Amino acid sequence: MKKIYVVLGLISVSIMLQGQTLPGFKVSDCYDEQQMVIEDHVAGTRVLINAPLRGFDRDAEIILVFYALPNGNTIEQTFGRHLHEGDDWHYNIQHIAAQTRYLREVLKEKTIVVAYLENEKHSWPAWKAATSDYQFKVKAVAEEVKTIFSAWDTEVVLNGHSGGGRFIFSYIDAVGTIPDDVSRIAFLDSDYGYEDPLYGPPLVEWLRKDKGRYLCTLAYNDSVVIYNDKPLVSPTGGTWYRSRRMQKYMSVYFRFREKDRDSLIWYFSPGKRIEFVLKTNPDGKIFHTQQVEYNGFIHSMLSGTKNEQRGYTYFGPRVYERYISDTIVMPIRRMNIPQRRENSESGSEFMTRVAGMSREDREEAIYSAIAAGNMPSFLRESVTMRGSFTDTAGNLHSVIYEVLPDYLAVGNDTDYCRVPMNPKTATRIADLFGASLITSKISDHIYKNATVKLAPFNYIPVGNANEQVSKFVDHNTQIERQRIAAEGLNGQLIAGIKKDVILSSGIEENPEKVVIYGWHKSDGSPIQPVYSGHIWWYVDYSHGIRLMNNQVIVDGKKMLLSDILKDPLLYTLFSDEATPMITTSY
């Protein structure tokens, strides 16, 4: 059976055929890779998950590596690329992406996935100090990523450089007993926070429980470094002191051999399952970043195996040069749509339940259902849209944005119903997901590029029948008949079936109104021009909520749609109205 290693990263996916992209992932421009970005603004964390395009057959063995970033570094800098004129030097000190590509060539029988872990303070020690419930949030980050790969035999690696070691210790704080799926723990000059009473016992228990587990610790003698006329670390604060203390604690339970070679002191247990590599430092230099750069990540993943020191040398020349890319392309962050619970109502059950509710109670029920993830799975896979649009000065810009393929619906993949709702409910859902309502310009662009274009189907108004749940259900049934007749598939971009509830400058002008637009005919013209005549709480069967990711890419730069729509120069990239918007929510 093929194993998949994950370097501290979290994902949930169904079993996929080899070579297919995983749900929610975007194909990278180079090296046959796919990626996903997960942001949690409440926790203040950002995770990039990098995976190969192949290696996800049913029997794959996954190595999931959680790589916690060093202090002061971004994911992009840790990922690494060739330096260009004017670049920050941090892009050239770790090259975890290139070292991972090297490892994928060495460990061909396994599938290596790396989750890069960043926080808003760019320091895991500082983040932990400022986060009272850090244990809950650290564990949640890890579990979210692990869930993505729950369909496979997955081994987890906890790895990190510099302050990234604090993430590993925080994770141990959270779980107490290190989980059985963790096969390797590596500290790349990062065990500053090690303390015998807190972390010695769980590490020893974890190592003694299974002979297939590895601990690798790399450090250098930072205790002799003088920086700006002061010691770089306190006598007990550096990794030289902490690593030697950890090795001494381990020696009570495991036998070690010691070997000096090329300025490196090696301590290793029988079978090399436990390895401490300490670099001497007679000249008092700073070797903090070099321990990663000089094949440190590669060694931390191969120590104790048949591949250790084969084809590479730890603290030797970089063996991964040919795997360094010229550019870094990060995908738009994933919308934070919760996974659907197995016991959630079907679409028909939900619509039956809300049919007799008051308008206010129905809206709350809609919010609760969708906020809890009771949506069909195809609504979690956004569609990437590209275009070239001009700003108010006439300058052309390249734009990339992501939109849901269909209108918000409640239910499962076989029993769901598109649910009209008022704009305030829609805004609450959008805010929760990190999403946004669309504009009339985006509505037009979606229709132009839709894979499935259906003819609008309307009902003649009879009293308030069009505002009833029964009519919502009837219209959804009609759309499904049309979609099936047109051989349209769920997950394909569909248009022509609803009026869009949109963002518009009209929200500010008429705050008690809802603004609607669209329901395009086959010639591309909308039945409904921009209209703000209904009171904000008015809803009928023809209204639909199409969400898009609030993060967009303009000329390669990530920006927020909500900011762009307020910008006097850039707003016309996504709006065809005469003025920028003062407010971008209801």
C-alpha cells in the first residue's frame, strides 16, 4: 500500500483518481502541483497546502507535513524562488518547495503533501502569547487539514524552523498524547521552547510506542554568538542548550552513540530513529538559516532511513537547485464553507419544515442551515474566472476571481433546493464564508462564460404566491428539468435561472431596499435591469444568491473586492456603475 506523508497540513477529500485535482485545489503553473490556501481570520492563521497532481489513487500512502514557518517569514518566502533584482533575501534562505520536489523524486513510492503554517504575527511564539485559546486553535488548524486527506493512509510529520518549533510544542500542549498518525517530528533549529517536564514524557512515550517513529533535531552553537555587542541568546535560551538538554533527557530511555564529523556532532540511537545533529561554532558565526538552506529540510525528512545522506549531504551544497522556480503563484484563498454533517436535512425536508414559518423565522433557519454547511458538495467547488477590464483612467488590468457555480441551495447532492433569501441573510453568510455578493458587471461576465445557459422560466403573479416556499420548490424543480434536458452537470457554471441579488451604489442611496439584476435571456440581455424598488426583506422565487470569493487577483496582486468597489480608480474593474460604492454590504 502506498503511503502519503503530510507535513502538518489539513485537507478533506473524497477518493480521487490519480492525476486529478483534489476538491478545492487549484493547479499550479509549474512542477505538476496543486495548491489550496486556507485563511482563518478569527484564529489569525493562513495555511498553504501544496500537493502533487499525481499520487492519490485508492491505495496511496500520504506523508502530510506540517511545516511551521520561522519568525519573520511569509509563506511565499518560505516556499522560495530565484531572486530577482530588488527581491527580499528571505526568498532565498529555505526553499522548502524545491527541497520538497527533491524529496518527491527520492520517495517516489509515497505522496508528499506540505502544509505551510503562518500566523498574523509572523511568529508562533508571539501568536501563542497573544492567543488565550491557542491550544484549541492549533488543534483545529491541524484537524482541518488532516480531514482533507482522511480517505487515505496518511502519516503526519510535525516540522518547523526557528519559532515554528513553538507550533509543534503548542500542538503537543493541545493533544497531550501525541497522536498515532504522527510518524516523524523534526526541529530545524527550532526547539527553543523545549522543557523536560512538559515535552520530554510525551516525546518518549510516542517514540517507544512504535519503532516506525523518528525524531530529528538540528541545532548549532548559538551560545557563543555575539550580535550587536550582545550575546545572541541567553545561557539557557538557545537551541544549542535546549537540544543538548533534550538529548540528555532522551539518553535515560534510549542508548546513543556520538560521532564527530566535519564540524558536526552526531548523537543517534540504534537504528537512528532519534538523531541530534549539532554544529560546532568556534568562530561565533550565525548559522540559523543555513541549517535549513543546506539541505536541512531534506535531512529532517530522511534521517534514520535508507536514504539518509545518499545523494545529498547535510550542511553541504544545495542539491535542490534545479527544482527552484522563478515565480511563486499562490491561489486565491479558499472560501470557508463548513463541511456538511451526515445527519443534516435533505433539501425537501428543509423546505417542508420552513414552509409554515414566518418570514423572519424562515430567514434565520436558512442562515443556520447554510452556515452549518448544509449545502450540496458541488457548491463548494468555485469556478475560476479571468478577464481584462479597464479602470477609470482607461488602464487595462488582468483580473482573476472565483465564483460559486450555482446559487445557494440547502440539501445534499441528490436532494437540494436553491433557496431565495433576503440580502441581509445573504450578507451574513457571505461574511462567514469570506465571500461577497456579486455586481451587475460580474453577473454579465458570468453569463457570458457560463457552461450551462438556461432560458428564464417565470410565473405570472397571483396574489403573493410567488413569495411562498411552495413556489421556491416549484421553480427549483423546473430548473432541474431544464438542466437535465440540456445535459448540464452540477458543478458546471450555470446562468439564466435566477435574478441576482447584487451589490450596488443603490444600497447607500436606498438602504431599505434590495437591489436585483439579471435573469439573462439567450441573447445575453437581462430581463431585470438594475432595480431597487422592493423593500429589503422582499423575496420571491426568482431571486438567487450567487457568492464569489471576496479575495481577487488584480495584475497578480491579491486584493479584496470590497476594497476595490470603493476605490475611485479601480472600481470599474468589477462595476459598471457611474460611481464607486460607499458600502459593499446590506
